[in-house]
Amino acid sequence: MSTTGTRPSVPFLDLWRQHDALRPDIERAVGTVLDAGRFVLAEQVTHFEEEFAQLAGTPFAVGVASGTDALELSLIACGIGPGDEVVTVANAGTPTLCAIRSAGATPVLADVDPVTLTLNPASAEACLTRRTRAIVPVHLYGQCADLDAITALARRHGLRVIEDCAQAHGAAYGGRPAGSIGDTGCFSFYPTKNLGAMGDGGMVVTSDPAIATALRELRMYGESSPRHSTRPRGRNSRLDELQAAILRVKLPHLRAWNERRRAIARAYTEAFAGLPLVLPTEADERTHVYHLYVVRSAERDRLRARLAERGVGTLVHYERPVYRHEAFRDLAAASAALPDTERAVGEVLSLPLFPELSDAEVTAVIEAVRHAC
Ligand SMILES: *Cc1c(COP(=O)(O)O)cnc(C)c1O
């Protein structure tokens, strides 16, 4: 560990620690796949899909190549495409928007709740038109969006709900696992997520057997039986055996990792009470898994610089709303004003929070933040 004077410097994230601890198990899992000699859609993926479906509390889970593909294929499996509008948020990065566009649909941006920074159901309702077919709430930073209000809205208007769970493995809403409440739940196994592969991977969970069947066919060239393609929008999007084997090593640790994340978050929240920061809140019915611990400050950039001086790594999730990316600039003109999104984007700052963070590092972050404030 490097030091700044006597204080430890704290990295924003250090994946090496997790992989070092699991290395013998991971090497054994990779060996199992080499021995079996089957690398695509074989027993590791099948077992992992079963194990992940259990976590998500759904009868079906379908492994795909990424979280972005999980979203795109979910939309296609629900029959959504050109001419259809899909409501989502602008403060959660570009993948969700890429998926909606790749499915051929038109994204429509709603504002976020000023407290949780997840989709504001009233704003979503104001976005609905005759063309709206689906809502994609993002369970941002590890906390579920307001799913009661969103599913009620969807029911009233006959819309699909596709949950973006890329940051919410193991989160819950009203005791129900993230991903089990909408028509599908879409997970990413990008290495930095709460459950990360050693490469790319994704998963769709669903309770609808027709959607599960559509997804299994869509990820495999649209084939409904071997070498007979029946779905024109089929492609290649598969979770591979090596990633599934590695994810099976990690999955049994997810609950403990999330508990450690929650414990660190509690320590931060207690220590930061009284500072001029807006702290993350946990709405009563939601189990937050703290993919990120995000504070808000009107002086975010100064705070960030001061923390950097003390050796504390931070990041901003995300630096700009999607409509200020060139690719999505047209959405700014088409959207109503999103004042709560605008305000949040200028204020959010993510502090180091990962399960392998030591108590000494947690203390160092706390002292640095107090000092900086
Ligand atoms: C990571 C992420 C995705 C995309 O996942 P990939 O596996 O990188 O394609 C989608 N939505 C959100 C909110 C994410 O954080």
C-alpha cells in the first residue's frame, strides 16, 4: 500500500485484491472448462443461469454477451422496435440509450427523483405518447427505482418494464429481488460491477416463458431449432463458458460482498452526518447494494481536488447527461427540461467503496472527506 505521509492513499477501486483472494478457485474453474473442451453454451452457462435465476427469484435466466445486449435483446423479445418510444433516464450513462437505439426504438428522456436520482414516475408519465411501448428504469448506484409507481404506470398504459439492473446485483424492492418485478431484469458482468466477469458478460432474468424462449433464440442467430433460424432479428450474443465458470466461483460470495459494501456505506453515512454534503438515502422498501457511494456537493470539483491531494481516488458517475454526448444531442431538443438531472450531474461524486477496502482505508476516506469539507 502506498502512503501519503502516514496516511494510506485509497484507490477508487482495486479489483486485483478480489482476484488474488480467489485465484486458486478461478484457476481451477478455468481448468474445468479446458478439460471439458466446450466453450460456448455448454454446462457452465447452464449451471450459472440456474444459479443466477435463484438469486433473482425468477424461473428463467438467459446468459448474453453484455449488459447492453441484455437490454437490447429484452426490448426485441418484447416486440419493440422502429416507431416505438421507450422512456428512460439521462443520468445513468450511455449503454441504456445505445441499447434502445440499437433495438430500433426511439429513446425519450424523463427526469429523475431529486433524492434517489432514479426515474421519476411523474416525469415518466408526462413523457407518454401513443407510441410509448416500454419504460426502462435504471437501478442507479445499486438502489432500485420506484418500482411500485413505475409498474402501476406501466399497467395503466399497457407498457413493458425492462429493469436495468447493471448496478444492482442482489438489490431488492419490497423484499423482491431486483430484476424480478419488471418484464425482464438486465444484468451486466462488466468487471467493475458488484458481480464482475474477467471480460464481458450479461444476463436477462424473466418470469415469462415466451420472453425466455425468444431470448434464447435471439442470442443464437434467431434459431428456434438447430440451424433453423426463424427470428429475423437474431444475432450472436452469448455468455461464454469461461466467463460463466469464473462467475460461478464469484456468485456464492456476492451476498457477503454486498453486506460489506452496506457496512462501509453505513460507516460513511454516520461519519458524514452534519457535513455540507447530500448523502445517499435508503428508501424504506429498498435494499441498496452500493455499487457506488455517491455524495452530492455544490462544490464537487473542489472537494474532488482536495480528496485527490490526500490520495483518495474518486470518480464522477456520470460527467454529463446523455443528451450532452454528441451521439444523443438530438434528444436534448426533443426532451422537456430535466432540472433534477441537470442539478445532480454537476454535484455527484463517487467515493471509494468496494468489499475489499480495509477498515484503515475506510477511516482514511472519512478523515479526508471531513478535512476537505
Ligand atoms: C454497466 C452498465 C450497463 C452496460 O453493461 P455492459 O455489460 O458494459 O454492456 C448498462 N446500464 C448501466 C446502468 C450500467 O451501469
